[in-house]
Amino acid sequence: MTTIAEQLSTYGAGLRYEDLPPEVVNQARRLILDTIGCALGGYASEPAKIARDIAATVTSTHPAAVFVSGQRTSPELAAFANGVMIRFLDFNDGYTSTGESGHPSDSIAAVLAAAEMAGRGGKDMITATVLAYEVFCRICDEADLKPLGFDHVTVGCMASTAAAARLLGLPEGKFVEAFNLGIAPNIALYQTRIGNVSMWKGCAYANASRNAVFAAMLAARGMTGPSPIFEGVGGYFKAVTRKPFQLAALGGLRHPFKIMECSIKRFPLGQYSQTVVQAALEVRDKVRSADDIAEVRIRTGSTAVRLMAGDPEKWQPATRETADHSMPYTVAVALIHGGVHEHHFDDEHLRDPKLRALTRRVKVEVSEEADRRMPEAMLCELKLVTKSGTTHSAVVEYHRGHWKNPMTDAEVEAKFRKLAGGVLPPDRTSRLLERLGKLEDVADAGEIARLTVAN
């Protein structure tokens, strides 16, 4: 019987750029562009500084570059440093399913590092990105890990391992070993995203990508790992999912690629709050002032409630990481400020008495209809009640950026320019956009990292 690791390895080693339909190539380009923009926006963050400090302690005979700073380090530490930047703002893409959810674009950190190390070009980067998304989304479809106590980056390591192994050109046998070496030591805990959320929330997938690149490098040199990693008596099914599963057919000639079901974020906050914030903005103009609001009632899916409003800290967030995963806080920000932007998670806003007071007036409950519509829609019903008793309502099924309500290329570019503006001059931003827009023509993946360096 073929194991899941063998199934994924046969698929990953065999996938070719020529197998990808034009719309899949275009989606991969858009998501790579959006992800690199998010990294540029997260460059100045404290976790990113820490990651760069660590990366600066290491040199390599086969180095990869860190964004913006241009420093050269080992490929796995480049993947970590760039991955931390990608994730910090909580602005990169999202995938939701009836099982697990998460951000497959985090694996692009592994794609960039492994591609540069291996001397690959844009077509290989696109192919590896599509592969990472396919692995991530298909595994997420099979198991909901959070109720079991595990974080989605447990799946992320598998996706990044597949991408790195593909870029290093591993044959099927070594591809399997890369999965064995990537999965066994890299099971992450869900505590990362609940309670008083720490800096590690934005670093966990970056660490998974770091470990994935390292696993692929080990496998390339002949290291073997525990097997069968999914089906064994002490494997993934026994320890993590508590039950076996079979993968659905993978993307190809007769089946759609999962990358087409991933969404780009309009706001820098948790993906399950995207529709909620949009709904809040739709009713905001109907009240004179946030001071007139008596209560905000939100009805949405149980997963959204659990992740974004499921513990007391979400009503009094003390950290940036808690706030951007707080549905009540981000709704209050939208109603008071008319939008949600990166600076709204700074200490000045977290301590704002007016903002805290409105956050406490937000009520959240589960909607059976929203649960029924998941994951096809992210339904939110919002009702704003004024102190005079007047009510205003909005219903949003697909936020702007959802794969069923996608952003235009111009909107994605505008988001990129805004995020890049803090670290790159306009001419360098334009050059980077030009190359990413024709990524398949790039011969050396290292060119992309070099174009993120301001000088």
C-alpha cells in the first residue's frame, strides 16, 4: 500500500511548470507578490529584528539572502528571518476549510530560500509555491487540529518541506525522507494562538519553514527519517489526528489546484475577522459618532468565534498579537477610525480608553447559518444598536479579497506599494513589481531578494 508520504512525494517530484494552467500561474504570481509585500511591511518589527540578529551570526557556503537588509546567511535562517517578516502584520493570505485553516503563503519563505540556494528560477519558484499550497490545503481539509491541541504550522512544515524538496531536485526516495525528517520533530502546540498571544504567533510558521529547509538539506545528503511517518504505530495519525485519513485527488489535469481557493487579505488582522470588519465599515456611516453606539451584535461561524472571540483576552488585548486576532477589538477600531491599519495595534491604541470601552460593547455569538455555509463563505451578520434604540445592519458573505470576491491586480499592487513604502524608494518598488509580475522570466531567484534591498 502506498503511504501518504509516498503519495505526496511522487506528486511533488513529478509536478512541472508546464502542468500548471495559466490561471494557476497567475494566482501564484499574485500571492508571491502579496506575500513579499507583507514581508516588507513587517521588516521593522521587533520579532523580525531578533530573527535578523540570529541570522547574522551564521555564514554559509551556499547562502540565501534576508529581505531588505540583504545580509547573507544559511538558507534555513534566511527562511526563518523572511518568514517572520511575512507573518508579523497578519496581512498575508488565508485558507479555510471544514478542517484546519491557516496561511499557506508562509511557505513562500522556504520557497525563496531553497530556490536561491539551489540556483532556481521563477518557473521553479511558481511550481514549488503551487505544490506547497496543494500540500497545505489538502492536509488541512482532512483534520481540524486546534481542538486536538495542535497548531496549523504542523501542516505548514509539511508544505514547506514539499517546496524545499522540489527545489532541491530530490528524487522520490529522498523526497519521502524529507517528509519523514520534517514531520517527526516539528509538531507545534495550539497554545501559540490563544490567551495572551505572544510574539511567537508570527514566528511559528517561519520556524516550521526553517525546519523544513533543514529537513530537505538533510535528506539531500542521505539522511533517513522515521517511517511510515503518517501510518506508523507512533506516527502522525496516532499522535496528532487520532485517526487515519486518505488524501483527496491532488491538483492536476482532472482536479483543480487548491491555490485557487486561497484569499488575499484586505485588512491586517485574522482572516476570520475580514468579513466582520467589512460589515462594521458598511454600517459606520449610518451613525454620527462611535459615542452613539450602545452595542454591536455579531453572528458568525463557530470557528471564527472560537479563534477570534473565544477567550477573555480578546476583549482586553494587551499585545499586538492578541489584538489582531481579536474580533471585538478590530470591529471597534473600524467603527471609530473608519478602517483598520497596521498602526492601530500600537500601544497608543491598545491603551485608548474610548477604544477599550467600545470593544467591551461588542457581543459575539455563533450563527448556525454561517456554520452551514463554511468554508464556502465566511458569513457575518452585524447589527449596530445606537443609544437611542435605532439599529443598522449589514451582512457580508465574501470579504473583498476572498477567492469568490477577489481583489483586482490594481488593488493588490496598491497594497504592495503601501507596504513597501516604508523601506523601499518608489523606483525600486516599481522594479520589484515589474519582476514579480513576470516571475516566470526571472532566471535567478536571488534577484528577487536583491531587489528588496533599498540601496
